[in-house]
Amino acid sequence: MKHNLIIIGSGPAGLTSAIYAARADLKPIVFEGNQPGGQLTITTDVENYPGFPEGIMGPEMMDLFRKQAQRFGAETHFKNVDSVDLSKTPFEVKVGEEIHHADSIVIATGASAKLLNFESETKLMGHGVSACATCDGFFFRDKEVLVVGGGDSAMEEATFLTKFASKVTIVHRRTEFRASKIMQKRVFDNPKIEILWNHSVVDMIGEPDQGGLTSAKVKHSETGEVSEIKCDGLFLAIGHKPNSDFLNNQLETDDKGYIITKADSTATSINGVFACGDIQDTVYRQAITAAGSGCMSAIEVERYLETLH
Ligand SMILES: Cc1cc2nc3c(=O)[nH]c(=O)nc-3n(C[C@H](O)[C@H](O)[C@H](O)COP(=O)(O)OP(=O)(O)OC[C@H]3O[C@@H](n4cnc5c(N)ncnc54)[C@H](O)[C@@H]3O)c2cc1C
């Protein structure tokens, strides 16, 4: 069966696209992927999304997004898209053994924050551990935090966090940063920032229901010696990975795999294929900007489909 529109991804971008497309009577199909609701489902309080003056828990907010899309007729499936064929129209979307066809596609597969991948990190995510200083820095007023990383984003996050935190320690596994000189200088000149060279975080200590993170274990890169640092927060700033592998290089991307969209548009290098949210955003990476571009994508799909008939 051929659909008007298949939306790949169910974070703020994909589900906003679904709300607008469903209200335009396009009967969109959403494949939610392995993380239904997207990245906000791994965090706790969201305090910067307009309309929720008391804040809202990330998973609850994404349930509301989904319900709103379903209310207008969007069909959502907890399935992952394995690959797409964009070389012919209607486009082909492969989901396991199933093959779906669509006149248009919105790609909203996000960019996952790189994590250290140990159990305590998963347990404490949203309970002192975060991958987004813009989102969660506010919760750490007068607290001591660690930032893990050595690139531009680590420098930026550490500098930003000094607005709130009493002390910021950057933990870096090497003896020099990879960040640009100007960003490094900002860090070196900031009296609230300390740097722990030659160390990596190997464990995080604390219980989610007892105040969250209390300390982190760090290991010296050369001697292997493990020590413990008390901290209230830990921010991972070791980069993001755009979820675009399944596209198999069929769309124009930058060298990291972020989809390139036309200026002031969600149009990609292939007519009828649109991209919104973090998969095409290396700058803002917020729920509201993802939702905004999700809205743009649905309006652009509607206009595109009109040209087909
Ligand atoms: C810990 C943390 C806390 C945050 N806190 C805030 C906050 O307080 N406020 C804020 O504004 N922003 C916050 N952010 C940022 C925000 O989560 C992102 O900017 C936003 O979720 C991006 O939305 P998106 O829809 O583009 O992608 P995502 O939310 O990343 O969603 C991507 C979706 O694509 C799906 N997907 C991926 N591959 C496939 C595939 N092959 N097939 C089908 N589906 C696929 C996934 O399952 C997922 O549903 C936070 C981020 C993190 C990591």
C-alpha cells in the first residue's frame, strides 16, 4: 500500500511533523524506532519547553506529543526502519520484512549524544548525569559539576555551566584539548574551571531515589590509579552521532553524517524527502527547535504533494 507520507523518528521533530500532517489529512505513518519518544525519554524534568510553567517529565511530554498526533489520525508503530530506497518514486521504506511505499518521507531520526555506556550512567541519567548543559545547567546552581570531554562542545558546556555551578572540573583523558584555541583560552581564563588531565570517568556513584549522583570514579590514563571525586552533576560532552547510517549515503550530508537541508527549509537533496530536528541541526539541538522544524517539514510535504496531483 502506498502512503502520502512516512515519518521516520518519534522525537519532538517527528511527532510535531505528524501532528501537522495528520491535521492536514495526510494520514501519516510514523515509524518510532528503537527510542520511542526520542531523547527526552532519557531525561527527567524539562523546564524550558513553552506551555509547561511547572516543567514536565520528558517521557510524559513525549506521550502527550504522541497522543496529540494520534488524535488527528497519525498511525504510529514501534518499529525501526532498516533502510530506504530513494532512487525511485514512490520511495521505498524497509522495516524488517515489510516494504512500505510513500510519496514523501520526513526524516527525524535525531543525533544521539555519545555516552560512556556503563550501567551507573544509564541509572543516573536525569539524576545528576546529563548530556545537555543548555537543558540541565539550571538545576546545578551553586553545585559542583564535572564535564567530560576535550573538544569545542566540552569547552562551551563547561564555560556555560560556570553561570550556575560553584565549580566546574573538566575531566579529560589526554594532556591537551582538541578544542579550538579560542575556546580553550576561555576555559583557561575562567577561575571557576579546573582541569583534570589524563583521567577518564570509569564509574558514577549515587542512587536515583536518594538525591542522585554523589561522586564519580576516575582513572589515571597512565598509572591506572582510580580515585573518587565528589560532585553533584556530570555532563557528558563527548559529541553526538547523527542517526543517518540507514540512509546509506543517498542524501547529501556533511562529513559527520548530518543531513544538509536547504536554507530556511527542511528540503533535502532529493525532492519529496525532508529532514527535521537534530538530524539536520548541529547548532541548537533543543526540543523546541526540533518541533519547529518538524512543523516546517509537514507544511513543506503538503505543498510538495500538491505538485504531484
Ligand atoms: C539528557 C538530555 C536532556 C535533554 N533535555 C532537554 C531539555 O530539557 N529541553 C530541550 O529542549 N531539549 C533537551 N534535550 C535535547 C532534545 O532532547 C533534543 O534536541 C530533541 O529530542 C531532538 O529531537 P528530534 O526529534 O530531532 O530527535 P530525537 O529526540 O533524538 O528522536 C529521534 C527519533 O528517531 C528515532 N529513530 C532513529 N533511527 C531510526 C530508524 N532507523 N528508524 C526509525 N526511527 C528511528 C528514534 O527512535 C527517536 O524516536 C536533551 C537531550 C538529552 C540527551
